[in-house]
Amino acid sequence: MIFLILALAVILLALGFEMFLVLGIPALAVKEVFYGKLPDPAIVQKIFGGIDHTTLLAIPFFIFAAHLMSSGQIARNLTHFVRTLVGHTRGGMGHTVIGGAMAFGAVSGSAPATVAAIGGMVYPEMRKNGFSEKFSLGLLVSSAETALLIPPSITFIIYGWMTGTSISRLFAGGVAVGVVLGLAFALMVMVEARRCGIEAGVRTTWRERLTAMREAAWALGMPAIILGGIYTGFFTPTEAAAISVVYAIFVEMVIYRNFGWAELVKITEESAVSSCVIFILLAMGGLISFFVTLAQVPTAIADFITAVDAGPVAFLLVVNVCFLIAGMFIDPNSALLILIPPLFPVATALGIDPVHFGMIVTLNISIGMITPPFGLDIFVASSTLGKPVMEIISGVWPFVVVNIIVLMIITYIPQISLFIPHLIFG
């Protein structure tokens, strides 16, 4: 049965079908071939039941908040504040890109939104500061990955919903992993700056930093409210997502006065379309997950691993290879929906912590966002900056290599992922 699903999915993908059909048609074909007696209403119930979870309400809220902030002043104020802190160092503009992406990721949870929000501001400045075009494009696209690791992360929400893992613990683990990835990129900036002969910039005064912090105070308040509320137990991640929308509307429309009601309606429409795309994929993914579980595919994989005496080390290597290959050809959410149902039960059977496994999966998903030929962030950057896709791809490859090195570190040193969750939750 699994071979039928894979064969049909590959054929449909090669023929250019929409992703929800690539997921849905194989599931329906399996139903007709292997489970013909299963009534059609049961299929409909699985499709709608798969997205009937209050946890998933956080996704449209965070998407809406990300659209609001990328269209307004919050992204600009955050980036400017980061620049006053690190802009004076050698290659400071590169460090500003990394810090700006992490800061905006901490209030949006979306990598594409991060590229769109800060790309137009930081790319010209990197070029003026002496960075090559390829490196500038590669750093911008790659730094946006941290938005999927620094909470709140939409990917963590989907993974938590699929596996029953605590989203609060996933958010806590993502902080350390996101920082490690950001530091790896910062090291690349230092090497590139030295290679290109880029000197340190003028150090900003404390008065200028305080002014920038005051201007960004409302933007900085959002992650403090969201994460502080979640970790203190004052509200759930879903409630935090709703609060982020109200907060973003208030700040952008009342404090900064960047747009009016007409612009708010347009942003709402764009957010609704983005949310619908994700929920259609989740619905189809839930259906195919049902048949994968029904066919006991996870049990078969676990039995095979036991038979060949493959332990956690070999299994995690296989997981990384599967996700890296999938990330080259399908969008990240689809890879999550296809691979998690058969792999997660095996991971738990091998004693791998669900939070640690979530970090590995999410970092793989992040790499998929920048991996040709279908890396989503590559196309967002191309549209935002008006640059050819192949030009961006040529700049991304060194960052893909660094990502894989970081992935291996995170995979085989679980303490990095688990230190903060254990510290906060015990």
C-alpha cells in the first residue's frame, strides 16, 4: 500500500499537480483499492476531523499577525534596533540581517513573511557595506529560517498537533536551536567580512541605542507578552496567537498609524488565503496519515529497524536523509504531513525524546525552505527583490552546507534541544 501512495504521489508531482491533490488522490486511491468497504462519509469525517482541533487555531492567527507586521512599522523598527546593537562590528550589516530575522521571527513565526518584511530594507545595505551579491542573497534567505525555530513557530504548532507533543516545550527547545543556527551564520559573516576586507562600522552611542529601543518598544513588547504569558501559564499558545493579532492591529493602526481600515481589509484577505492553503494541506495530510496508520506502516518500519539492529543513531540519520530529499521537491508542510506519521512512532519506540525529534524535524523543514529546486523562501526573495531565482540559488548553497553541519550537531547532541525545556518545565 505504501508503494502505491509513493508511486502516485511521485507521478502527480512530476505532472505538476497541486500539492493538495498530490496528497489527496493517493489516499483516495488506497481507499478504493484496499478499503473499498469503508463508507464515503468516513472519509469526509477524516478530512474535516483532521483540522478540527483548537490547537490549529493558532496558525491563522499567527499568519494574520505576521502579515500585519510585515506591512507596517514593526519590522523596520526591530531591524533598526538590532543594527544599533551590532552594526558597528566587522560585517555588522550581516549580523544585523541575522538578528533582524530572529527578532521578526520571534513575533511572526513565518520564514516567508520574514524574507518579505526585511528583505527590501537589508539587502541594499549589505551591498553598500561591501558584501557580494551572492552572499547577501544567501544570508537573507537563510537567516529567515530562524523564524521557524525561534518561537512562536507555525511548524512547531503543526508538529505538536500531529504528535501530541507540548507546544510550550517545543517553543522552549526552539530558542536554543535557533540561537545555535544564528551563531553559525554569524561565523560565516565574520569569515566573509574578513575575506572581502570589510571594516568595522561606527559604533552607535548609547543615546542612539536607547532612542532605537524606545522606537521599537511596542514591537519588542509582543514576544515578551506572548512567550512570557505562555511560559508562566497565563494563557495557551492558541490564546497567545489571538492576542498577537489584537496587539499588532493596535500597534500598527493606533500607535504607528501605518494603515487604515481599507489596508486592514486587504491584509485580512491575504492572510485568509494563506491560511486556507495550509489548512487544505493539513486536511489532506490527515487523510493520508489515517491510511498510513491503518496499514500499520509505523509498526512495519519499527520491526525492520529491530530486525537489522539499527539503533537511534542510524534511524536519525535516515530521518535526516528522508527530510532533506523531500525538502528538495515538496513544500515543508507537506513533507511534515507525509513523513511524521510513519517516523514519529518509531522515534518514540527507540526512546528519542519527542521535543528533540521535533527540533530535528523542524530544522530539516527549515533547510527545505532554502533548498533548490522548490525552496519557498528562494521564490519569496526573488519576488521581493526582483532577483533571478538561479542567482539566489547560487548564493544559498554555502548556507545549506552549514545548515547540514548544524543539523548533525543538533541531531546527536540532544542536550542542546532539551536544556531549556528541562530548565523551565522540569
